[in-house]
Amino acid sequence: MEQRQSYKQQPAQSAAEERRYVVAQATGVLIARFGIDSDAAYDKLALMAAEERRPVIDVAREMVKGLEEQDSRGSRSD
């Protein structure tokens, strides 16, 4: 039996936890990119979502996915 599971494979009870985790990751990206605090980063994320007329979680997921794709392409500095 495999003991390790990704957050997406957890029971439905943790769906809210997964959303909070993804939003926290996305706000962290904005904090690092713009040098702002966590409240300003969440406000920026919410504004982006509002401008696109999409839920915050969808914008956050897209942002995190884009970052993961960049990492998987190997942003090496050889």
C-alpha cells in the first residue's frame, strides 16, 4: 500500500483545506513577485478574479499550475 498521497487524493472533507492551500500558494507567489504583504496579495488575487469574472480559487489554481509547469520545465541556470 502506498502511504503517500497528494492533497488532491484526500477525502472530500479536506476540499476546503485544499482550496485554502492553493490560495495561500498563489498569494505567496504575489508576495514574492511584487514585494507586498499577505493582505495586499489576497486583495490583488481577488481583484484579478473579479476582473476576469472568475472565482478566486480558479485564478489561484491557474497561477499555481503555471508556476509548477515552469518548475517542471527546469528553470536551471547552467
